[in-house]
Amino acid sequence: MVIGASIRHQSRAMHHPPETTPASHRTAASPSGRWFLVALGISVAVIGGIFVWLLGRSFLRAREMRAWPETTCVILTSDIEERIHDPQSPPEFRHNVSFGYEWQGEPRTGDHLSLRGSAWSSKRDVITKRQAEYPEGATTTCRVDPANPDFAVLKPDSLAPGYSIWFPGLFVVGGLGIAIKALLAGKPTSA
């Protein structure tokens, strides 16, 4: 008999789902839980905002560099520098380049491949290829900063940060969405 009653009870439970409380009668989330979500959402939005700002700044700087006037320059030196931090680390290499250019009738020299100079790499073949792009004695073009004519670069920065800015933008939108939803969750809804 006990087995039969148990089967009947399970059978009824399958055909009659438990009643749910209507949305208008649900209890509001606890205030501490709501404030935790608000703080979490704002934190995510702020971190995303910092990265949006950094990427935006890099993009605007790269776009500004593309507007710098170009002038002819001659590669004066082009060599590879090597360094070792400690005996356990592999050697690193960097392309050192200097070039001469003329700006408004005055001869000048520059030593920046890009705005940040030449990057270090543990891959010598990458640096060797970069050196081959700018051999000693070659004539190429460089971009001169009109606000500081003593500063020139051979390659302007990439515009890639502008194409990637949408990703941290998602964190800004998502974080604000979490915070707003948490704030609105505490408000009573009208039936």
C-alpha cells in the first residue's frame, strides 16, 4: 500500500506543477544584495571605462601622427642591440636606428622607429627582418611632429586600438546594466 500511495503522489506532482507566486507579490531582494550588485556593476563599468579611455587615447594619438607632415630621411645607422637580464633568461634584441632629415631648412636627426622607440624581442629573426626594412644608407620617409620638429618617427602608431574599443565598451554597458537593474529591482511594481 505504501508503494501505491507514493506512486499516486508522484503522478499527481507530474500533472500539477507547484503554484508560483505572481510577480506583483514577490518579495523584493534584500537591500544588501541590491547594493552589492550596484557596486559590482559600477566597478565593472569603471574598469571598462578605463580601458575605453586608454584605447581611445592611443587611437587619437595614432590618428594625429598620421596627420604629421612627411619628409625624406636617410638611415644613418641601423644595428641590433643585445641584452641579457640575468644568466637564466634568454637574450633579447632590439633594432637601433638613427636617421637624418631636414625640417624647414634645418638638418635634424631622429632615433625613434615609432612613438615608443624600438621594442625588445627574444626572437632575433624578427629584429633582423626589421633591420632589413631600414638598411644603413637607405632613403625613406619619416613623419615629423610639427609641435616638436626635433621628434620624428619612421612608422606611425597603429590605429588598431580604435577598432578594438568596442570590447571594453561592452563592459561599460554591461556594468551599468547590472547596476541599473539592481537599483530598479528594489522599487515596487504596480499591478
